[in-house]
Amino acid sequence: MLEVSSDMVAKVLERFPAGAPRGSWPAEEFAARRRAEGQPARVVMDLKSDAFLVVVPVGDED
């Protein structure tokens, strides 16, 4: 698990390097596909690793 902010703990589904080619948004596209499947996926930036993370909130069921 990854702590995304002080009030949100999330599970990382996938990580993408921040250096994608111009006009390419692989993290956003991946998150959109997960949302289309019903998962509340969102993209956050991990500054330490210079990567975009696709995360979902961790609920009581995990």
C-alpha cells in the first residue's frame, strides 16, 4: 500500500515513467480504462520516483 496523502491510503495498480513522449498520456489512458470497468482509479504523481501512479482507494474489503 502507498500513502498518497495524509487522508488517503491507496493501492497502486500501475506506474508509468513521467518521461512519456509528448502528446502521450499512458497513465491517464490506463486509469480511464479502469474507470470504465467501475474502479475509482486516479492518477497521482510520485515526485520521489518521477513517475505517474494509477491508484485506487483502499477500502475495508482489502
